[in-house]
Amino acid sequence: MRSKGKIIITAAIAALVLVPALCWAEMFVEGYVGGNIGDNTHIDLRAAGVTARAENARIDPSAMGGIKVGYWFTKEGFLGYDYPDWMKYLGFVLDLSYHNLDFRRQEVRIVGPTVPPGTRAFIWEEGRAFTIGFMFNGRYGFLPDSEVPFGRLQPYVAVGPALLIASAKIPNGDHNTATEIAVMVDAGVRYMALKNVSLDLAFRYRYSEPSFDYNVGGVNVRMEPEFNLFSFYLGAAYHF
């Protein structure tokens, strides 16, 4: 599964690098800020041949920031090309974002084949997450005028693979970084305040299952959380 995911990521990177070079498009660069929250998650634990699960671990909310570089296949804009008219609804985006990814100190239930019923333990982890997203975009335009023929109000959706680069530190100071495939989906609305300036309000969902390896008292421990991450953000973009 993970090797197939890496093939998908490689193909997406190649498409994003080669397609704009072969067929020009409107381009935009955007900066954005927002917030990130995570659904309560289960953490699979493996140590010395024993498997267990920490249930319903809570992730702390955090601030998020990022940048986008995107292309829309239109006849207008930087090096505009004579595309078929239907291609103006499609595009690509490279997205980079960063936020904290902390598990607050909390007591959780531990379950497993060899774990006594009712076992509970404290967990704590200080983490960071950097996401590189490669997404395909679709949009529709409302409120067209002479300055913005496509429409000033542009709802859009974007979906694609991503790389989640997450680092985490546990209480004993042991630190680990994991790079894993993620799925990323955006749904938002862009408003063209000026011909070359837009505002962007969006919701984002990401899913990933990274693995972290630690040494705890001479025992190798693997932690595998399941991340369902939700973000809201507001951005401003320049189009050329």
C-alpha cells in the first residue's frame, strides 16, 4: 500500500512540474493562515512482540500557515494559451503548510489481546507537521464582469495526494520524524477583489497513518496514530 502511494506521489509531482512547462496557464501565488484540529484518534502500539492500542487520544488545536502556487488553464493571465474553453474550470496547485501536532498530557484506555481489562495510562507527545500537497482543482465562476470575465466569486474543490512530514517527541526526550502518504481535500470559495488579487476562504481535510519509533527504557516502541485532520484558513493571492 505504501509503495503504491509513493508511486502516486511521484506521478503527481511529475504532472505538476511538466504540465505547466508544456502548456501555459494563469498562475497565482497565495499565502494563508488558519487553524487545525484533529479528531480523537486511536494509537496502535507495538513493543517486544506485544500489540496494544491507546483509545481516543485528543489532539490539541493549533494555528496553521501555508502557501499555494497554482495554475488555471485559461486564455487570460501570464503567458495565456489558446486552451479549449472547458479547460478554464480546471487547474493544479502545489500546497505547503505547517502546524503543531501535539497530544496533550492525558489518560487513555489501553486495550489489547494481553492487556488486562480496564488498563489506563498517561500519554503525551509534542509534534510538528509539514504537509506538501499536490492537488487537482476544479472551479466554477459567478458574478462575471468586464474585469473578471470568468466571475468574481469562484467556489472550488481540490483533491490529491500529499506527503505528511511529522516529527514528535515523547516525555523521555526521544525524538522521531516520519514521512507518510496522506490524502488531502480542500473545499473553498475565492473572491476576486481586484483583477489580479483574490481572497480565499476554505476548509481542508487530511488523512494519514504515520509510524514513529522510540526507545523507551531500552525497549523499541512503535506508535502508529491514525490522523483525521480538519483545517479552516483564509488566504490572499496574487494572479499573473
